[in-house]
Amino acid sequence: MFRLPLVLRLAAAAGACAPLAPAVAFPQERADVRRAIHETMIERARDGAARKIEQPGCRRLLDEFKDRNGRPLSENLATWDRVAAEYLRTIPFRDGSFHPFCRSGKSALVSVVGMRPVFVCPGFRRQAERDPWAAENWIIHEMLHTLGLGENPPSSREITQRVTELCR
Ligand SMILES: [Zn+2]
């Protein structure tokens, strides 16, 4: 049976992250969609994000935020048998330039709740150059989605704000 894909979550370039339900299935089967990207700027942002999530204060996010079943994200992380920074370092980053949310120019990163790939929009590269600190926080924001955090509530802005407060 055809099922609508999970609601996509995205970190928008403006810092807001509008929840949108895509009209088309996520084209996971396309080869270009599956392509992993390894770029210095993106990996640098990931390293910065990993250093932040190693701090106990930042890791509190994983206890504060819960998935749709009310389970803390830290419990979902435990199923991966990895510490948070290690988990973050192994999230596959893929080229998101195909994606309508990326093409709209409003999105920086796109992910599906509870799924690991994070799709990187061209806008993220620009942002990472302008404001590496914020780019690191967006990666952490997206990591929370991969661990099951939905949105609205909490709003994208609230998530990013909490990341900014706790992760330094
Ligand atoms: Zn989000």
C-alpha cells in the first residue's frame, strides 16, 4: 500500500525549519541521492558538532528531547551502541541538491525523522562558510531528528535555540 513518506524536517537557512509533507515519495532509489559527500567544510562542521555533543551540557539535549512515543533520544541512541559523538561522526551525509526543499533555497539540511541520512543543500555550504558555529548547531539539530525527534512541537526554532543554549 502506498504510504505517504514521513514528514521531512529541515533546517532552513533563515534558522527556521518549516515542517513540510512532500507530495512525492522520497526518491531513495536514485543513485545520485545515495551519493555520500565528503567535503572538507562539511566535515569540519561535523567535527565541531561532535566536539560539542561530547560535552555533558550539550548531551542533555538527548534526555530533554523525546521521540513521538515519549522515549528520550538517549535511549534511541543506546540502540546504536555508540556514544553521541561517535554516532554523529557516522551519520551519512548525502547530496541534497536534487531536493525541492534544497532547490527552494530556504533549506540548509534535510532529513527524515528517525532515519540517518542527512541531505546537505548548497545553502548549508554557504552558511557553514559564513557562520561555522551555527552550522555545527544545525548538524546537531538534524542529528536529533535522525534519533527520532519530530517537529511542531517543538518548533524548529525552539530546537535550534535549545541547541544553541546547551552546546558551546
Ligand atoms: Zn528541524
